[in-house]
Amino acid sequence: MEEAGDVVLRLGAEGQILFASQRTSELFGAESALTGTPLEKLLAEDDRPALHTAIAAVLAGERNRQFESRFKVANKEIRFELRLSSYISQQASIELLVVGRDMTQQQATEERLRHMATHDALTELPNRLLLSDRIRMVIANARRSGQSFSIATIGLDGFKKVNDGLGHPVGDAVLRIAAARLRKTLRDSDTLARVGGDEFVAILPGTATEAQIKLVTGRLIATLQSPFEVDSHTIYVGASVGVAVYPQHAEEEGRLLALADAAMSLAKETGKARCVVYSQTQSGPPEHDISLEAAMFQAVREGEFLLFYQPIVDARTREIQGFETLMRWKHPTLGMVPPARFIPIAETNGLINLLGAWALKAACVQLKQFEEVAKRPLYISVNISPRQFRNDKFLDVLDDAIAFSGLLGEQLVLEITEGTLMVDPVHAETILSKMTQRKARIAIDDFGTGYSSLAYLKRFPISVLKIDRAFIRDLPGSQKDAAICNAVLDLAKHLDLSVVAEGVETEEQLSYMEQRGCQYIQGYLTGKPMAANIAMAALRESMHLKIVHPDLRQVGK
Ligand code: C2E
Ligand code: MG
Ligand code: MG
């Protein structure tokens, strides 16, 4: 007993201490002072009834009783696990034996584990798990009190550069400092979580009006703007913030986060170091259609996706020059699902990488077949989504498609949007130059609808501008659209870019564009998106027509 590292006590049947081990005396004072004291005096008051119950139980014949109890030591309480049993002493009287194990260590470990499961190890901030819990709590409160609150997604600008350029330890230090600064800016009742490499989310109860949001997010952005001093480096990062408000924008946790995220992407795309509040006019991520999403995975396995081809024709001769591939999903019950419904979902869950790789390869192979029919070179234009563009594997996918089909790189046009370029222009520059090394041409799709910084036309190796059909639709009547189209054509001429007019539906639109020097036309007038076999028929037909009608401009009339 003397050697035991635990608390060991002998008690009389009434619970008074007869003997205390060394360790016990160390904790509670000399043995002489303890002897005769009732054990319960050492326990926290609330825990005394449990002791009495245990004593009664072992006296009534139970072999032993185990229970937790807090000992009062100086000003602290230490949690012990006590085991109580009874025995007959040499004096033939009933005595009790108490063995107590200090739980402090174990408790600390348990707490640490709980903390680790719900916090980010680097910054000690709540992680996604705890965040999601907190958001649900705040929603429940807000629902009851009828109040609103905001969710802000905070993304560090230019963090990747720090990590790549100065190494991960420096990157980690920056994140830790950023976390601390953000935390200090917020109120104690606000939650700040780290949810990704360089992404944080704040829950801001009671912040809902534009003025309030501006104030809080302005502080968040400002605090990250001052330089970070790490290992004698002076580092500048910044932050872009996206905000969604409960219940105006969404009432459900996942949706709120998705909208705040979409708003943050827009903040990044439109200049960084700013805050964008989600607005209904912004095309946020699609309502999460879970049934559609599940069906998509199935559809990939079942081969329900297919490609349509829309002719891109020479504006003057109307001869088919190439095709744009447009994806379709032939759903067994829903029929043809348009890409606007499934591409955004595929973009969110990553399926786009798989679908896009397939589309690219299939389109290249198909073009070879088209050329056999047409007996002349054609080109194929393929849409590349932002996520595909950012994917490290994309260049391999591109190489594979070119090698497998035997196409020349210059027969391939990759369509990307302005937004894709603006997210991370430095990265875009490297990828684009690698694409053009393979001779593929780059087209800017939906030109004029993104957040164009015209500077990128100079910076990036772009060959084609596709004027969005929004500017074509009201031609030639609309003066404003006419002005825009003319300006784009003029710009393209001086920068040596080709122009495709999208969505040409009438003869008037076509001749307007043609007269002003637009070389290429794509639209329902000259050909709707069609299945490959129909496209081949059209190619055959056009060869035939070429012989019969020397002036191709008469054909469509
Ligand atoms: P986009 O690349 O701008 O494609 C042009 C869209 O305009 C197509 O819609 C096409 O059917 C439509 N269109 C063409 N001519 C006319 C016209 O004269 N009038 C009208 N009203 N519409 C016309 P679609 O096929 O529904 O595709 C929508 C968008 O989905 C595409 O816009 C593109 O951004 C995306 N998409 C389609 N296929 C793929 C794909 O394989 N990969 C990726 N990443 N995105 C794709
Ligand atoms: Mg396109
Ligand atoms: Mg387009």
C-alpha cells in the first residue's frame, strides 16, 4: 500500500479514515491529520451521496463498487476513479478499502482527442465538422428569434504563391498568423473556422444589413492586408470575401456555404481584396439536386452522355469550317438534359474532369471521321470548364486526345471563359502557353459577358473570340449591341484574332456581322447542334451543294 502510486485508504465501516497511503498524504496532508477524518470530507459535496451509496452496497455484500469522485485538493478539484470494497480485518471487524486512480491525465487526453476531431491542427480553429454544427445551431436560434445572420467565406489571395515560392513552413506560418488576425477582428460570439488550405469561414450572428456586412468584412480584409513577417520575409497576401445571408439567400447550411463560396469566387474573379455579397442575380451554384447528381454517376457507367456537334461556318461562303461539341445527357426518363443543368453539378463534384476528358477525346476522334467525309481539313472546338482547366492532369488528357486521334494540334480549339482566366492569371499563363506549345488554339467563349479585363487579350495567347449570343440576339435593331459587336470586331482585327458570332438565328444578323468583317458564324440559322451522323450527312450535302450552287450565299435562303 505504501508503494502504490495511487490513493489507497483503509476506512472503518462508518467511512472514517484508518490509514492513508503515502500518495494520499502527499495530496491531502499528513497521515496523522487524516486519521479519523471521514473520507467524505475530502470529496466535493455533490459527490458525497455516491460515496454513501457505495459504502452501503459493499457492506450489503457487493464485491466492489466503482465510481467517479472529485477530491478537493487545495483550491482545485481532481477527478478520481474510486474502487471500494469491504473485507474482515484481523480484529474481526468490517473495514473498507478504497483505491483511487487520478483521472486528470486521461481526461486531458480525452479532451485533446475531442478537440482534435473538431479543430484544425495548424490554426487551432474549429474545422468543417464543428463549423457545420455551429451553423446549424445558429440557424435554429435565428429561426426561433426571427433574426438573420451572415456566413462569410474568406479566401486568401495569392497564398499559393507563398507556399510554392517560400515553402510550406512559411506557408503554415502565414496561415497561423492570418487565423489569429481574423480571430482578433471578430467578436467572441462569432465562429471562425478553417475549412480548406487557404479558406476560412466566419459565422456572423446579428450581421445582416449591408452596412453591417461592409463594416465587418472590411475589417477582415484590412487585417490581412498588412504585411506578414515570417523568417525575415515580408509577405503580402490579401483576402477576398463572399457573403450569404440567412434567410434571404438560403435557409439551409449547405446552401448558405455554397452561395458564400460562389460570392467569394466572384470577388476573386473581379479584382480580389474585396467583398461580394451574394445576390440573386448572380448565377450561384445550382440548387443541389441530389437525385440528379446520383443519377449522373450512374449515367457515366451506363454511357448516357453523348456529344452533339454544331457547325461553325464561314460567314461569306457558309461552308462548314468546324464544329463545336456540345454535351448532352440522354436520361432514360427525363429525356435530353441540357448541359446548363448538369455541367454545374459536375463542376461541383469533380465529375467534369472525367466527362470533359471523355468529350475531348471523343470529339477528336469524331473529327477524323468528319474529315473523311468532307475530304478537307476541319477543326473541332471543345468547351473546357474552369475546374478542368485548373486540373493538373489536363495537359495529359490533352496529349492523350491528340495522340490517340492522330489530329494535328492546330485543328483543336479549346473554349474557355473569361472567368476561368481571371481566377488565377499566373497559373493560367503557364497552362495556356503549354496548350499553345501543342499548337491548340484558345477561344474565349461568351466573350463580353464575363468580367473582362481587356488587358488579358494582350497577356494571353488567345486566337479566337466568340461573341456571346446576348449581343447578337437584337441585331441589327439594337444600336447598343451593334456598337459592342463593332467594337469587338475592330479590336479583334487589330489584335489579329478571329471572331465567331454565336447564336445567329436570322439572315439579317448574319449579313450584318458578315458585312462588318466577322469571319465565322455559329447559330441555328446555319446549323443546330446535331448528332454525329446528322453532321456527317450535312457535310455530304454541302459537298453536293457546292457543285450545284456555285454561290453558296443562296443556299440558306
Ligand atoms: P456555349 O459553349 O456558349 O455553347 C453555345 C450554346 O448556345 C449551346 O447551348 C448551343 O446549343 C446554343 N446555341 C447555338 N446556336 C444558337 C442559336 O442560334 N440560338 C440559341 N438560342 N442558342 C444557340 P447548349 O448546348 O445548351 O450548351 C450550353 C453551355 O453548356 C455551353 O455554352 C457550354 O458552356 C456548356 N457546355 C456544353 N457542352 C459542354 C462540354 O462538353 N464541356 C463543358 N465544360 N461545357 C459544355
Ligand atoms: Mg462554347
Ligand atoms: Mg458560348
